[in-house]
Amino acid sequence: MLSIKNLSADVDGKPILKGINLEIGSGEVHAIMGPNGSGKSTLANVIAGRDGYEVTGGSVTYAGNDLLELEPEERARDGIFLAFQYPVEIPGVSNVYFLKAAVNAARKHRGEEELDAMDFLKLIRTKLKLVEMKEEFMHRAVNEGFSGGEKKRNEILQMAMLEPTLAVLDETDSGLDIDALKVVAGGVNALRSKDRSMIVVTHYQRLLDYIVPDHVHVLSGGKIVKSGDKNLALELEREGYGWVEQLAQAG
Amino acid sequence: MSSTASEIDRRISRDYKEGFVTDIEAETLPPGLDEGVINKLSDIKDEPDFMREWRLAAYQQWLEMKNPEWAHVNYEPIDYQSISYYSAPKSDADKPKSLDEVDPKLLETYDKLGIPLIEQQMLAGVAVDAVFDSVSVATTFKDTLAKAGVIFCSFSEAVKEHPELIKKYLGSVVPVADNYYAALNSAVFTDGSFVYIPKGVRCPMELSTYFRINASNTGQFERTLIIADEGSYVSYNEGCTAPMRDENQLHAAVVELVAMGDAEIKYSTVQNWYPGDENGKGGIYNFVTKRGACRGNNAKISWTQVETGSAITWKYPSVILEGDNSVGEFYSVALTNNYQQADTGTKMIHVGKNTSSTIISKGISAGKAHNAYRGLVRVTPGADNARNYTQCDSLLMSDECGAHTFPYVEVKNPTAKVEHEATTSKIGEDQLFYCKQRGLDEEDAVNLIVNGFCKEVFNELPMEFAVEAQKLLEISLEGSVG
Ligand SMILES: Nc1ncnc2c1ncn2[C@@H]1O[C@H](COP(=O)(O)OP(=O)(O)O)[C@@H](O)[C@H]1O
Ligand SMILES: [Mg+2]
């Protein structure tokens, strides 16, 4: 599904990722944990193809194709979704308009007919329930004036609408209280399926109580320093990140 | 649908004959300007003496005036002797018999915009008074309007049919000597639109005029006068397009609005005159004086403009708030690309008590273009409790373009409350990436963000006009992010 081999990348000429290896199979959920500044968001942005994140070595293969060849919008239409750590505000553009444009861009790419307003509304109502969002949110400008929790729910709503094959969730838990976290995790869990892989990026183990991963990787200093199952997350929680930083230095 | 369309065609053809100014042999006057040219113009139009004298007096004033130099625009001096001051369709065969013939270029542009003019404007119940070069050639839905007592005709026709209204109101808002271009227009204006809404009447449809420049080397000088009598309401839409041409062409219009007590005028403009090519060659000089007067209590005047065209735009639609509790509004989107220059804004002159004004200006600069907002808020000593809110936002699409804001505030009454907010931002890399990550390509992403930026202004436009404006922005911005 996704195969990352010896990937290194620079940001502003500074090496951040230093040889990442990661294999993700269909339907698998991988958690990536690591201290602040370890390169988690950088990895997410490289997968999504953001400008300014320069790949300096290695390869990324997605569904058998060279992912790094593709423009960000092509990756998106091919089923890669990034839930942003900091969702972006777009003043004056209603959420519903934005989502419709996104959904129809993907449908057009797949050679499907664009959804008309009625069908779209029907679809969106079922998805809104998933993240317990009120319909009035659809008529507000994209993320403008949303609370932290609302922004994160909105990301999951978009994910639910776009039905990606690979979802990268970048610190979807940050800034959420426990109730909001449960809602967001519930939404994510409902979207787990054998055809959908996920990379769940988080700083804290807490999220993984609710979204239970198949694999856990620890990122430090731009490298994956340890991989394991969900118990690795608990271990990290007990030992703290100082432990992995030692591991990184040792490796 | 099609039977309705042909019915409209039939009505237009008929009204067109009735609405046509006069059966003249006129062609294009040779270039040049002197008293003789003005007399000739007046002859061609078969004008009453008062009009001829008004023109000649204006010409004398203009001779004593100087080209203004304070605007934030640069251009070669205009040679007024090289301009022809009148042009009309030459023969009957050339005169349009139906809307399709009125303006094929215009229809083409609207096709490109995805809006069939006939369907969007006519079937939507919009009356069209199209100006083909200097002469009004098609006027529609006059019957419906006549029943309501509304007068909507070419300016030339109004001079003959309603001289008392012309004498009373012409120049009453924009005096002849107001500025250089207004004086020139007063001397040589050729045609335009006239609207009168009687007391208590809500105009039964949106009124709409399309102007376009046709013949080469012909300055176009429209004159528009709209009078909303007590308690009346009218919404007037003006759209402009011009074909490609290499020579710079002067467009110096004057628009005067008069709103009596409890009356409301909404004036919307979508302007996409030829902006010149990507090297800055050619394009229209758009030097326009637009002003409205709220003459009575509780009167309201709103200007909404979307300006995407012209090589140079110099335009400040203004409101004089004379009546107590009167309201002035200015909503503007000005987009400049390549070498386009725009210096636009508004003046809100508070005279009456409890008057309020709102200014929302959205400037978008791309390429090497410059865009300036220039606004004056004046509160005179008697204007107790005047309120103004001004918001100027600038969006930069490239590193080479510029945005400038020149707010002038003159407050002579201590009870006034004047607020001003301004922002300038480069189109956000984070916004673009967010859109792309959701599958939108760069162009769609730019359009989405720009349309969002302009939302507050588009909301003020009539529906069909808003759709047009949105598409125009998209066309104007093609490939402009850098
Ligand atoms: N746009 C950027 N410009 C410069 N440095 C950056 C940028 N983004 C990230 N970095 C740097 O890259 C490193 C990794 O950051 P990031 O991937 O955001 O870490 P994480 O998400 O794990 O907290 C940090 O040292 C950060 O300062
Ligand atoms: Mg991060």
C-alpha cells in the first residue's frame, strides 16, 4: 500500500528526515510517536507533497506507483488525505462549498459524475452525525472562528466525505478535551476498514487508548528508532521520551 | 423557453425603433475638440438650446482646468485633439434589429463567461438599455416600466422628452467644474441612461445597461442620471466590456444619483474594459466621476463595484449624506493584473444628523500591477452622531505587485465615530496547500480563496451579476500566482 524506503528530506536546506523506512499494508493503522521537533509533521507533509519539503534521498511508493512524482492535488485525488495539525482558515468560503468542491474534484478524477446539491446534502448529514457536528457548521467559513476541537472534527468530517485510501492524521488529538477526543476517535474508528490505511501521528499515548493501532513507531531525530505493537506506546508513556532520545543516540 | 426568447427578440426589435435617438446620417466626427465640434455634436443630436449652452459653458470651464496629478497612477499625457468625440452606427443595415445583433462581442464574452445574456438578463426580468458606441440602440421592457411610471430611457431621449427633469437635476450632484474629466464629459457627453422613479414606487425590475466601446479612437463619454423620488427604490446594474485594441482609449463618464427622502438607490457595476496586454500595451483609461446625493431624510445610496478591467482606473463613487439618518455604502472589489493601475475608493460626506456610512474595499493585485484605495470620510460641523466604518483589505498574488491605502478622515464634529481597519496579505501558501491537499488544482484553489476574500462585496450584488463577477475574476487571474 505505502512503502517508504530510506527517505530523507530537507526543510529550508536543513536535513530533518534522515532515512525513514516504513511499510504500511492495506487496512493497517500505524501510530507514529515522538517528541516535539522529531519530524512527525515533516513526514506527513512529505507524504502529502507540500512545497518546501525537499526529498533528498530514498523513495515512497503508493499503490505501486512513485508517489514523489505526483503533485499534492494528484496525491489527494488518488486517495491520500492529511488531517492537518493546524487546520487552515479560508475566510468567505463556506464549509459546504469547500467540501463539495473537494468531493467533486475526487469524483471527477475517478470518472464519476459530480454529486448534485441534494445528494451531497444527504451524504453530508450522515457524516455530520459521525463527528457530532451541527449542520450550521456547514454554512460557516472554513475553520474561521472554529474552536480547536471544532477544527479537528471538521478534519475528520472531510476525511469521512473524501473516503481516502490512506489517511495521515497529524496530532488530531492536540488541544482536545477528553469528550472531544472520544468523539474524534469514534469518528476515526468508524472509518477504519480493510481498504483504508491510517498513519496516526501523536505526541501522547492517550489517543491510542481510543484508536488502537496495529503498529507503533517511535520517531526521534528524523529516524524511526523503535517499532512495536500497541504496548510500545504504553512503554513510552511510562518511560518518557528521554528514553527514546537515548535510543536514538545509541543507534 | 425559446418562445419566450423570441418574444423578447420581437419586443426588443420594436422597442428598439421607438427608443432610437434620431434618424441621422451621422458618422464619426473627425478628431479634435473646439466649440465647432460641440455645436456639431449638439446639431447631430438635435438638442434644445439649454443643452447646447450648458455644453459650451462646460467647455469654457474645462479649458481653464488642469489634468489632475494626485492619483497613484502613471500614464502618458492624453492628446485631446487626437480623439474623435462622436461615433454612431452608419447605416440602417448596420443598426441592430435584435439583441443578437446589438453586440456580438458582448454576447461572446458572456458565452465565455458561461452566461447567455438573453437567458440570464432578459428572462430574469432585467431590462436592458444597451449603448452601442455613443448611441442607445436597444431599450426593453419599457411598457412594464411605463405602467409603474418609471422613466428609463437614453439620456438623449430624456433631454427632449423630459427637459424639466434634466434642467433641474443635471449637474446638481457633480457640478460642471467638479474636476477635469467631469468638465470634459459635460462638454462632450454623447449618451447614456436616464432613470426617474416616481414617489413611492418600487421599480418592478432590475434596470441594466451595458456599455461598450466600438469604433477605434473614439473617446466615450457617457452621462447617467438617476433620480429616485420620495420613498422609491431602484436597483441599477451597469456592465462594461470592450474588445481588444492597441491604442489607449479614454473613457470619462459621469454618473449622478439623487435619492430623495426615504428613497433608496442601489447601483452595481461590473467593469471589465480592455486592460491592455500582458506587456502593458493598450487598454482603456477609465476616468469616471460617480456621485450620489441623499437629499432627504432616511435616504440610502449603495455603490457596489467589481473592477477587473481598464489599463488605468481612476474612480471614486461617493455619497453626500445631506438628509438626516441617511445612509451611504461603498462595496468594492478592484483587481489589477500585469501592468494595470487602479486608484479607486470613495468619499462619504456627512452633512445631516445621524448619518452613517460603510466602506468595504477589497483590492487584489497580481503580476506587476498596482492597486490603491483612496477614501475620504468627511464629517461636517452639523453632522451630529455621524458613523463611519471602513475596512480595506488587500490581497497580493505575486511579489512584484503592490497595494496602497490612502485613507483621509476629516472630522469637524466631536460626536462622530469613525472606524478604520486595514489588512494586507499575500495569498497564503498554507491556504493553497490546504485546498490542494483536498484535491483542488492550483487555479481552482486560487479562485476559491479570492472569491472568499471578495465575499462581502459579492453578497451585495444581484445574483446573476455576482456569478458574472466571480467568473470575471477567474478569467482575469488565470495563471497569476507567483
Ligand atoms: N517550515 C519550516 N521551516 C523551518 N524549519 C521547520 C519547518 N517545519 C519544521 N521545521 C523544523 O523541522 C523539525 C521537525 O519539525 P516537525 O516535523 O514539525 O516536528 P514534529 O511534528 O515532530 O513536532 C523541527 O526542528 C522544526 O523546527
Ligand atoms: Mg507536528
